[in-house]
Amino acid sequence: MEENINHLNDKSGEDPRAAQLTLAEKQLLSAAASGDTASVTGLLTNGEGNVNVNCRDVLGRSAVELAVDAGNLETAKVLLQYGAKPGEALMYAVDKEDMAAVQELLKYSTQKDGSPSAAFPSEVTPIVLASHKNSLPLIKVLVDQGRFIPDPGVVLSKDDHAHQNLYRGLVSPYYILLTNDDPLSRAFELSSRLDDVGASKPEVEEVYAEMAEGSRSLSVDLLDQVWNRDEAAAILNCGDEVSPLVHGDGCQMKLSRLDMAVDHEQKRFVAHQWSQRLVNECWYGAGKYFTPTTNMAEYLRGFVLMLLTPILALIYLLAPMSVPGRFIRTPAVRFAMYLASVITFIVIILLRAENVGFDGPEGGQLAPEGTVLEWLIFVWILGMLLEEGRLMVKNGPLASLTAMGIMTWVIIVIYLAAFFLRIASHHGGPKSLYRFYWATYDTTLIAEALTAVGGVLAILRLLPLLTFDRFLGPLALSMSHMVKDIVKFLIIFFIVSIAFSAGLNEIYSFYSDVVDNICFTQLENATSPLKKTTCETSNAFGDFESSFEELFWSLFGLGSKDTLNLEVNPKAVSPGDPPLQEHTLTMYVGQALYGLYLVVAVVVLLNMLIAMMSNSYQHIADNETTEWRFEVTKLMLRYIRDDTTLPVPFNIIPTPKFIYNKVIKKCCLRQRYKREMDNKEVLARLVRRYLLLHEREKGVEPIFADFTPHDPVTMATTTYTVSDGYSMDNVSGIHKESDSDSGAAALTEAEKKLLSAAAKGDIATVTELLGFGENKINVECKDALGRCAVELAVDSDHLEVANALLQYGATPGEALLYAVDKEDVAAVEMLLEYPRNAVSDTFDLHQFAVYIHIE
């Protein structure tokens, strides 16, 4: 190291700062890098003012930075005591994950001295760097000092690399856990935000996609820490209070957290076993009325409920708060009634298409009277309008921007337009007129066309509902993804078709015009000059519209090569006229263009479409369980969270429950229902389990920090610039002291030393500390993650230390669980000789054993 420093200083002429270094300053830099504390002290003491303690080498590193980077903390302390500025020393300490150096440097001002850094970008501050390394102790100590990562959205920098560094720090799992009371919501929000940022920056989309996936993984990892149904309910219900009037008496959950996960496309979170268990519990009324069963039994039960829909609707209209009324409110029953409504509507459309109930003269009524079936369709459309309008008012306009919502609105608009057009057809004009005398755009014809399109869409509404089926669901999902591929294909296809249509029309339009002119002027005995193009069979490429149509149908083998033939017809030549010339060049060019089109459109484009659709299907197949569960949950949540019971058209009739909700409840009643479990309490428990699990993977070290999250409250309204160096890392007013203490802060230094020694297996230190007596040290003390000395010793495979602690009187605590988890037979046998204390609120022996078995 010293040789390197001297070598750099020998070339000091290349840098103005190094060129002005005195011999003593060069010696100071070399001594700091080598850790020669005595020489540093001597130079600073006897330098007589000739030594600048803040001098720098050609790379811009000060003596403090060199000492910290070399791991010479004692030397750095001496330099700091003599007034050296820390400069980038804190960054070097964080980069080396030197906790002792970080704690020492935090005692001094860490503001930059204005010199640019060659080692770290200006936006990478200590907390950003610590978050990049995802170091729990470093992030905690910096957050406790009030250091937070600024929001990249308010940082006044257009440098995308700077934003990447800030986002990479924000998605650090430990940073999220230590700075948010609700880490799940923060993880959801960050993943969606990163997806949006990546979509707006295609050149770095994969970078942001990787960070977004890391944020999604954190939410799944936290959910993995759930051990029982009550914890899952507290997390997924997000502390909401629910009335049984709205959700029946079987399930008292709205699953707001799961709803949030669906909105943020958290597919793995939604497909998690705990999420699915709670969704199914609410779907079947918490097992009070239904239980999941075989597919055939499910189909049979659904079919019976669909047949009973009119009776169930009548019961609910009369007595919504009765036992049958509560049964009807079960989401599974409501879905069956909704499906019955959709199928009934389709049956009515099919009957109307067969003209059932139509009594007028066939094809002769210009403004036919409405039939019973048409009025039934109007009633259904009115009910659909009321339902979608209510959802839009309740959830906002964006709630309808789903595939199902958009399709429903299109159906409503089409049928309403057709209905009003039929009304308009009754005003003015004759009432009885042969259909083929009607105007091209007669209102009745337009209404019929709209009704045809609306009928197609109405029947296609069944496709999304197939998602509920375990076998047909993945196929329906694949089809929805393939529709996107088809749209992409059509864009390219239209461009290719327009190009070739224009070219072929340019070649053949003249010949078509000539034939048409002859056929028009010579009404009798007209003879076409072309063999294949006659007055009865015009040229398909005579105009642009015909050319495009011919090329389109040729994809399906319905085109004709004869239209390209320009062979002359000898019969068209009158006696004495010169013979007709065949335009072979024109014909060959036309045939070449047509053949090239078939190669591009059929061989290339169609096969490309097949490959794209196969890829979409394979994507669904590779993630079939996750994708299917996510889509099914989206549909199920609509019936779980929605407070509308009756399907169309029964929803048109006001119910007693509607009057209760809108009038009596708002004016008179303020009943509230108790939550199952405190959401924040469970979240804190999951965070501790997560920290414990991942810290054990890194190594067994006691943690003494209090992990109560700090919230950077003012960051959202503060603007920063990356040129300020550490200024955006020290946000005044955002440090919030914790109101609670985990118990680690109350530990004495001797107790902290005992825990550290137990984790390291230092039997001598443990024995010495135990000799202090019970009045001076608590052998049952625990670190911030709730681990006592025996648990730390067993988890780090130091049985001798654990045995000494147990002989002194320490209880095994959860050490037996750690031994079982590590499959340490010797530790298990030793611990079984001692009585086990009561189970803590963090662990449960049976649940933990099951958890280990699952893992």
C-alpha cells in the first residue's frame, strides 16, 4: 500500500493538489494507508503547521479516507481528533460494511467539502449505498440518524443512471421494512411504479423490471412468514371493519389488501396459499353454507342454484335479512345467479334471432312493432346500465376500464342505440314497404346491424366466465393473450395488404375500366377483349377496395389466379382490325406481386402469428397455476367486495336492504364491527420473522437495534438536487423517534457482550460474564429479534457455550426449535434434558416444525 501511495505521489505533477504536497503530507498519506498510527500522530504533532491534515493524493483521497478504506479505524480516529474532515470516509466505511467505522464517523460532520468524488456518484449517499448492499445494521444506524433516500420523482436530475441508483436503494428489502409502517403496501406501490418507469424507458426496461420483481418478492416473502389463519386474515383484510348486512354472516372480510394486490398486478402474492385460502373462505361463506368439493359436485350445485334464481331473487326482495337472505348473499350463490342472468339473456337473443314472436309480414314492415323478446332485451340492458353506472359511481370511472367492463359498456351503448333507432323509424315515411326498396342507411337496417353486433358481444361475455373452471380457465386466459397477438398481426398485415393492393390496382385498373366501358356502351353482344375478364366477371383488382378484398380472402384460399391473366380474346377483334397484343410484361409483374404477397402474408406473417400465439399459450402454460389463480381471484373479489346481490334484471327493483343502506343507516345507525386482529401488530411480527430468517442465513450475530420503522414524512413534499452531495441524505424534520422499544435498547453493555460472546462461541468471555452474578447480568436477556444467549449459541453450533448457560440457570427458550431446524441431534439431546419455558409470542413449536417440513 505504501509503495502505491508513493508511486502516486511521484506523479503528483499530473494533479494540482498532489503537486503541492509537502514531504510530510506524503508521509502522512502513506502512514494513514498503512495504519501506522504512531507515525500519523507524530507527523500531526511535530509538523509545526507544515502538514495539512486534509491533503489529498492524485485520486482525491484524504488521509481519513485512506485509513478507513484500509480498515485502520484507530488511525482514522487520530486524524479526526486533529480536525480532519471525514469527506468520503463514511462512504468507504459503508462500502466495506465496517459497522464500527460507520458509528465512529457518524459522530462527526459528514458534509462534503465541495471536492468531486472519483469513487462514488453524487447521488449515491451512505444510505443509498447501504441499501444497495441491503445491510441491515448499516441501514438501521443511518435511518436512526435521520437519513433517508429521496424520491427520484422529486430529485431535480434528468440523469437516468442517478434515478436507477435511487430506485435500487428504495427497493432494498431492509430499507422498505425499516422505513415503512406498512411494508406490503410500499412494496406493491414500488413494483407498479417501477413497471411504469421501465415502460417509459425501453432502453433500460429490463433494469427496472428486475427491481420491480425484487419488490414483488418481498411481499411474497412476508406472506410466507404467516403461520395461521388469524394472521393471514389480519394482513389480507388490512384492518377493515365489515358489516354482515353487506357480506353475509359467513365471512366478515373485505380482503382489501388482496384487492390492492390485484390492482398492482401482484400475481405471486395473490396466488399464494394464504391468499387463496382466505378468498375461498369468503367465496363459500366461511364454510357455513358450502365447502369446496369435486368439480362434478360444483357443477351440479351451480346448475341447481341457476334454476332457482327467480325464487332466490324473490326471497331476497321480500326478506334480505332473513336466514335465506344471508345465504343468498354468499358470493358463490350470487355468482350462480349472475351466470343464470347472462345465460338467460343469451337465450333471449337467440330466440329473437330466430324471429320468435314476430307476427308482421316477412320483410315488408318498414317500422316493425317491438316484440316481447325485444322488450325483454331492453329491460336487461336497462338493468346492465344501472349496475355498471352504480359501479362507476362507487369505484370511479377507471374501475370500468377492464376487458369485461368495456365489453359490457359497448353492449349497452349498441343496444340502446338500436332501441332508439327503432323508435325513430316509427316517425314519418310509409309503414309498409318491400324491404328491397328501403334506403341503404334506413334506421331499421342500422338498428338490425347494431343488434347483430351486440348479440355477438353478448354471447362472447361467457368467455371470461370460463376462467372459473380449472380446466377451461387456462385456455380462456391463453385466448385473451392471443387476442393481443392478433391485433399486432393485423397492424402489420394491413400495412402489407395496403402496399400490394395499391400496386396491383395500379397495374390492372386500366384493363378493368376498358372492360367496364365496353360492357356499358355495347349493351348487346358486348365482347370483352380479355378472356378471363368478362362483363359477368369483372377484374378483382379494378379498384383499390376490390384489390384489398381480393388479397384478404386469398389468405383463406378464396382468391382466384384468373384475375391476373391478361390473355386477349380473339373474338373481340372485328374483321380488318389489327390483332390484339398481349401485355405479358404487365401480367408477369402482376403475377409476381401477387405471388410475393402470398409468400409474405401467408408464409411469413401467418406463421409469425402462429409462433406468437404459441408463445402466449406457452407463457400461460409455464405459469398456469399462478396466472389462473390470479385471474380467478380478480373475478371472485368482484363478488366478495361488491354489495349488490340481485342480478340483472332484478336489480332494477329497490330492496329493503337498499333503503336501509341509503336512508336509515346513514341517518340513524353507526354500528361498527370489531376487527379480527390488529393489522400493524401482525405486520410487525412478520417483519421480525423475516429479519430473523434472513439474518440467520448470513450468520448468527446478535442484533441490538430497535426495529420500529421510521417514516420519512416530509420527503414527498421536498425537492432535492443531486449536486448537493449528502444534503439530500440528511433531511431535516423527517426523523421520527420510535414510541416503542423492543427491549434491546434496555440491555446493559455486559448483556450485549454476553449475547455476542454466545453467538461467537467465546466460552471464556461467557464464563467470565456469568461470574458477575445474577444481580449484574440477566442471563435471559434477548436481542432485538427476541433471541436469548442459549438460542444464539445453539444456532451458531456452539454447544459448549449453550451447556454452560443452561447449567448457570438459563432456560432453553426456543433453542430446541433451532436445533431441530439445523437437524443437530447432539443439541436436541442436550436441550431435552432441560425444562422448556413457555412458548413465546413469536414462535410456536408445532407450527414451526410444520413450517420447516414445508420448506
